Amino acid sequence: CCTGNGSRAIYYAWQSILNFRNGALRINLLLNRSSPWADISSHIPYTGRVDVQVKKACRLEVRIPEWVEPGQVTCSVNGGSRDIRFRGRYAQVGEVGAGDLVTVSFPISEKSLKTRIGGVMYDVILKGSTVVQMSPPGRLNPYYQRAHYRGNTTRWVERERFVADTQLDW
């Protein structure tokens, strides 16, 4: 993790959050990101909601997590309901214009599991795909004690977003 390859891998994951090709914007990971085409604001794991502020007219596709049934997904554009179809795990939102606000919503719930890690049995609570609690928490440093994620109100931190004029191609 501490070599140049770790930094490069983080960049590749960030870069692959979305891609724009042939007039289509495809959102692959539901994480916060700004781009020349859209700004993504993810409410996960607080709630199952992602807002896409479109900057450039396009056809929009949004990848839905594996733990969500396609029939549970709803979509709105500028507050009005939008019917969606699915191609694999991608919700086909369709044509959207610059300035449109697209909201994709789905239920998010907690589940508990028991797992062995390094010879120790843990009780783990997941909300969506995020570990929000782990027990035992660890002797020196309590792991995954994230009670704030278990609430349903997104906690935002105001930040100025930056979009580079050119993209690096490592």
C-alpha cells in the first residue's frame, strides 16, 4: 500500500467512478466526485440515495449495488418521476440535460454476520456494503465504531470541488 503502485491504484479507482464516452455518462461507483460532465453526491451509507447534478447533456446510466433489487430503485429528474430500465446492474436513466438534477434512490438496510478474521471471530454489522460496527472492537484501537452511519441523515462537509482541465493517463 505504501509504494507508488498503491497511489496509482487509488487514482484508478477514483478515475473509474465514472466515464463519459460517445455522449453517454456511466456512473460505476456511487461515491462523491466532480467531473466536467456531472457532480455526484452520494448519501450512502446514511440513505440509499445518489444525486447527480448534470453539467453536460448526455444519456445517463447508474450502476446499482448488488444488494439492491432492480424493482426497488426509483429515479427522479428535477423532482419529477422518471421510468428506468435495467441493463445488467445499470439503471438506464436516459437523456438528461445540462442543469438537470437526477436522484436515484433505493432502500438501504443493516445486516449482521459472524466472520473469522485472523483467527478471531467478529460480529459485524453492515449498512449496505459499509461496515458500521465490529465486535470485539479491538484492544488498542477500536475498529469500525461508526454509529453516525447508522442514522439516516447524511452528514455533509462543505468543500469546494475542483475539476481539472485535463485528465492524467497513467
